[in-house]
Amino acid sequence: MTDLNWPRDLRGRLSRLGKAGLEVAVELGRTRLPLEQVVNLEPGSLVELEKLSGQAVDVRVNGTLFGRGEIVVVGEQMAVRMTELLRPEEMKG
């Protein structure tokens, strides 16, 4: 049986830490390029990523994979709508 209350339980246990600052990073994708191609990059160059357009992006907290989401635009800013939160045992650095 899956415990669907784990995010709420985790929040309760961590509430004492309150306002501790954590780095949240969103990874759009990765790729490998030959050195020759890297040294020839210039403004306007395109670097194609392995992820497809519309595919979920990884959300990391302090370097640890925390969940996944989709890129959205809010006003003039980009944001991530969380679509999946990983259970603590699924999280990895």
C-alpha cells in the first residue's frame, strides 16, 4: 500500500528548520559535445539537448533529485509546475 500522506508527514518533521535556504535547480537537459564543437560555440550557437520539447524537467534541491515538473510562463517569468514528487527513498544525488 502506498502512503499518500508522506509529503505532509515530511513537512511536519522538517517544520523546525523553517526558513533555512536551499538551492533549487531545474535541469532542462544534458548533452555531450566534442571539444572541437565546444571551443567553436559563440553567441547565437544552438546546443541541442537530449530531452524532447514538453518532456518533464528534473527538479533538484541541494543537488538531490526531488521531483519533476513542466516549464510554464507566469507573467514574464519562467516557472516549474511540479508534476511529481519523489518519495525520500527514491531521491538520489
